[in-house]
Amino acid sequence: MILDKKLSVSASPHDHSKDTVTRIMLDVVIALVPSLIAAFFLFGPRTLIVSAVSVGTCVLAEYLSRIVMKRHQTIADLSAVVTGLLIAFNVPTSMPLWMVVLGDIFAIVVVKQMFGGIGMNFVNPALATRIMLIASFPTEMAKWNAPFSWKTEATTTASPLGEIKNIFRSGTINDDSFAELPSLMDMFLGKRAGSLGEVCAIALIIGLIYLLARRVIKITIPLSYVGSFAVIMFIAGGFNLTFLAYQVLSGGLLLGAIFMATDYTTSPINFKGQVIFGICCGILTALIRLFGNLPEGVSFAIILMNILVPHIEHLTTPKPFGTVKEKKKKGAEG
Amino acid sequence: MSLKRPEGVLKAVKQVRGGVHVSHHKNTADMEVVRITPPKKIVLPMQQHIGAPCEPTVKVGDIVSVGQVVGDTDKFVSAPIHSSVSGKVVAVGDVSLPSGVVTKGVTIESDGEMTPYEGIKPPVIETREDFVKAVRASGLVGLGGAGFPTHVKLAFPKEKNIDTLIINAAECEPYITVDYRECLENSKNIIGGIQLLQKWLEIPNVIIAIEDNKPQAFKALQKIAGEFKVKDNVKLMTLKSVYPQGAEKMMVQSATGRRVPPGKLPADVGCLVMNVASAAFIGRYMRTGRPLVSRSMTVDGSAIAEPKNVRVPIGTSISEIIDFCGGFKEEPEKILSGGPMMGMAVFSTDVPMIKSNNAILAFSKGDAALKKERDCIRCGRCSAACPMSLMPTLIERYAKIGDVERLNKIGINVCMECGSCAYSCPAGKPLVQYMRLAKSVVREAAKK
């Protein structure tokens, strides 16, 4: 029997994996949830307000800019939600909401959509926003709420990063140097001052494990980033393990290494490129933290490396299968 | 299910880079190959292989029988075409290949007798040249799907020093189980084929390679390998089950660790790769002289009422084969000739199945749906999946802007269109289509 129905034809392959962009972004959102929960307990209900406002603004900004630019709608891919959450995670809990909104618009409209939308931005939108906010509102961006102070009366306190820098500059590092700082266990659990989503190391690591299990990211970038950072800090701290641990657990290192340096769009695709990228991020972060004027170096390090990604990519493009390496012939061949 | 590797069985020398883990859907693995009811009419296109098309050697009104040559050419890279039924030639003219390409063809109306051609007798072989000539006369082309005339592969010059014959039983395409059945049902001919290839081509080593997810076929092959003497050096090898393990270059790498350079053939690194069904065919042909007039194929997919493995006279239309398999149980949306990864979507069921078709798969609407194409997010899944170390997203970009120099530099021509990139793309990009676009951009530029 000859079929008279019109059949659909398309190029092979005719089977596809279940992965979709939306599912990947949803996985990132899920991976961020433990940190959000931690932030709620540490810094109070305002964390949820800041996050909701940030996510809402990002999605709305994306929606409107796609309309203005007359391009197909992309809010369903959830990438704006990820950006919104990451921006919220990168500001202090006490940040005035209008500043958060301003940052969101900057991230989505200027950094992301003006360059073509998802997959086209050359720097990470959340990090670019963090830097823009630090430059524009230095006071508000350095007003850290003390953990659990929301229950009684909101008090601000110094971020451990400044203190650690002073320890390094004093020149002598021994176990007494860290008396002023929260205990390492507190640092690990997030009982310290810092941006909304960066403080709780354990929650961030749970997120990392989830992303790895879901194969959303590979360990390459986080490991090479934190690894190279740790090596430098170990040497700089005179091989003091406590100094190293404080450095790794303070500031936004883990948030940056797990969630921002691994941003697909602004990191290299191939393994070799990712290793180079991660190591350079680690070195830059360490140098800025040790010798820079600002206490934190994560965002600057990653942004700088974002800009270099096309060059790293160019240098690490793999040779096609079977390409014979042209060795310079110097007498006997190996 | 993976199996334990018994002693004496080799393991892959080098693993395939990337690749994808597809759902296997080997639903027909336990189904014996059955002959279909002889078709009333067959259409034999003159282009059933890679290379030069044949010219019809019969005219309308001629009476032909099974195994009689109906098309041939003097060109080297080609293979003659034989009638697969006995009956009368009713038309010689343009016919459509499954791909939609129109070529010359011979249409034969069957008399239902299936009378064999009286000229059929086992070939007499005394030299290597005789052997290669006989393979050409058999009409054999690679039965694994590529359709490259086998005798061309065998006619390698002596100085190539081919030291390893790889019998490919990987069958990494989902759904298809005909090679699997071949191992189980046709061991005598497989042994015979290997012996002849080894004898006439003077190849010292033979590796029979199979993926580690096919325990029954593995056992059958183990028996086959056991039939050989120690000095024959016939070894069985298990490979990791990953798509596209069965691709020729991947096979060579897995079995020997050698890499075929871009633009070169396995012969350039001392290997000859042959599909297990092709080897079995050689074994049978040299015994009986019956040329390639039928082949096995898997008929499966969500729209097929009774999935089967069938033996089909070449030139039978898709619709007759599907009718034999109980017709459609759901309305088909997409029908493939070949597997879901590299097979081709056909535009009609009124096209003949040719020598290189190893499956017909029919899918209903839900299973045929494509992902909507979205923007690339640079996740890198395509590059990670590419067994040839290419960067599909870069190729797409260069193809769109027509940058021929860069396309050549990043190796577009080593792409074998296995589909691993497009399979793994979360943005639903039709990357294989972009690869083909890139190749045509390069081809066009070369013409100028």
C-alpha cells in the first residue's frame, strides 16, 4: 500500500538527547536554591525580597528588550532568572532596591541584549553588574549585615576579607593572627559578613555537586580556579593552612568559581582552554586580593578572563582527528 | 548489560573520543531474519553505491532471472547490479532513489517463480586478482550502510602493507539488529569469508570487533574465532558501547590505536575494515556464486505494527516491506531508511530499497518531533561529543559567513556526519545540516 500522506523529512540525526537550554538553566536555578535558603536564615527575609525583585526585573527587562528589538522571545529559557539570582547573590542584603533594579537593567539590556542576547554576551552579566555597582555605589556595596542580626536589630560589620588582607600585610602569619575572625567552621557554614549568596560555603558546594551530577558543568574550571588560587595563597601565607582556608572560604571565591566562571557563554569550550581559563582566574584573584587596593578580586579576575576567552579558544582549538603533527625534524625522530 | 571479557579476548587499544550514549532500542535482536513475500515488482536504480552509476544492460521486454546482470559499467569505482526476481523488464528510465535523487533504473515485473539465472556458478579463483574480480562481479558494496564498492577496498596495492583485517560487528546505530542476527545465524559464511579474505589478500591479523552490550552475538563470534587455528591470528575484541563506535576510522583507532589522517583511508594505516555481513556475503558468494540480490534489514519504529528482521530482494519498495510487517499501527510522520543517527528521511514509501539500506524505521508524530532551533549557549556539548575533535559551532559560524580558509583549517572535511553533535545540542541546532552546508561552501569555493 502506497502511503499518500506527506511525510516529514529532515536532516539526520532523527533522535536527540533530552537536554534543553531551559532544563540546563533550571538546573542552575535549582543549584542556587541551597544558597538562597542559607541566605534567608543568615540575613533574614530581606534576602528573598532582594532576590525576587532582581529576578523579576531581569525577566521583565529581557521581555521588553526582545520586544523592542523585534526578536523572538527568550524569557522561557530561564537564563534571565539565573542572571537575576546571581545579581542578588552578589550584593549586600541591605542594598537599596532601586540600585538592584538599576543593576538588573544594566545586566540584561546593556551587557546581554545589546550584544545579541543569550550566548552572545562577552562578559558575565551578573559580574559586570557587580563591578558597575561597586564603582557607582561603593558605600552601599560594602555595608555588610552581621549574620543573624536581623532577628534583633540590624547591625553592620566588617567583611572578613579586609581583616585577612591586614593579616597578610602585617607580614607575620601565625595561628594567633586569626583571633579577630569568625572561626573556620563559621566561615564554612556562612556565619560571616558578605554578599547575600556568597557566604555559605556548604550550600554552594551542594549546588556544585548537583550541577556535576546533572552534568551541567564539569569540574575543570572550579577545580583549576580554586586550585591555582589555593597554591598561591599557600605560598603567600608562608605555608600556613589556616590562612589558606580563610582565603578560600572568604569573599565570593566559591560563588564565582562554581557559578560564574563556569558560565558557558563566557568560558572556553574545550578542556585545555578551561584549564588555562581557570588557572588564570585563580592567579588573578589571588594577586588582586594580596596586592590590590580592593579587598575582593573574584569579579575582576573573571571579567578579565572573560575578555580573553576568544583568544584562549583560538589557541586551544583541537586539531581534527588524525592530523599528523608536523614535528620540526632535528636529526633522529622520537 | 555489559559482559565480562574472557581470556584471549582483546580489549580496545584506544577509546573513542567523545561520542554519545544513545538509547539502543534493539527491539528486534531476538527476531530471526525472515524472507519477505517475493515482490510483484522491483525497481533497480543504477546508482546503489558510491562511485560511477551503472548503465542498464537490458531493454524493455527482456526476460531476466534472479542473479542476472541488469546494469554495469567499465568504471572502476562501481559495482554491477543484478536482478533480484525473475520476470520481464517493463521499464528502463528515470527512477527515484530513497534520497529523492533521480537516476536511471530498471523496473522488472516478477513472474513469481524466482527462477535462478543459469549462468550462476561458483567463481574459480587462482590469484588475488581473480578474487578481487569475483568480488566485483558479485555486486557487493559495503553492507554496513555506506555503500562503497567492496572490490575497490580490496584492490589496494601491495606496498600498503595491510597487516590487520577488522571485521566490524559493532552495529552502534540504534534499532538496527541485522549484523547482530548475522553473527548468530550465519557463522559458517562469516568464517568462510574471513578465511578467503585472509588467504587472498595475505593479511596476517584479523580482529573481529563487537560492542560489549551484545552478549549473544559475542558468544557466537567467540565460537567463530575459535574455529581458526592459532597461526591464523584471528582475535575477538570487545569495544565500549558508544556511538559512533562502528564508524570506520573509530574502528581502526579502537582496534589498533592507529589514527587515519584527514583525507586518507584505513589502508593508509595498514588496516582493512569490513562489515560482518559483507564478510559473510563473500564467504557465501565464493561457495555458491549467487550475487548480491537480497539483503537483511530491520523494520522497526513506533508506527510499525510488527517489527521484524527481514530478508528483502533488492529493489523492493518500502511500502511492500512495511505491508509484510503488518503495515502501520499508527499514522507515520517520518520514515527513515537506515538508523536514527545517520539514516535518511524518505519522502515517499514508493521508493526502492537499495544495497546499502540496513533498516526501515517508521515513527509516529510524537517520536518524529524535532527540537525547535534556539540560540547557541556555547555549552560545548557538541565539541565534547565530536569523535573527530571538531568544533561544530565554529564550523556553523564560518559556514554562514563563507570563510573557506578557516573551514579547511579546522578540518570540516574530516566530519563524517555521524550526528553526535546535533544529538547532544540542547539548543536543537541542526548541526549536521550546518556541517553539510560548510562542506558545500568549501566545495563551491574549490570549483572557482
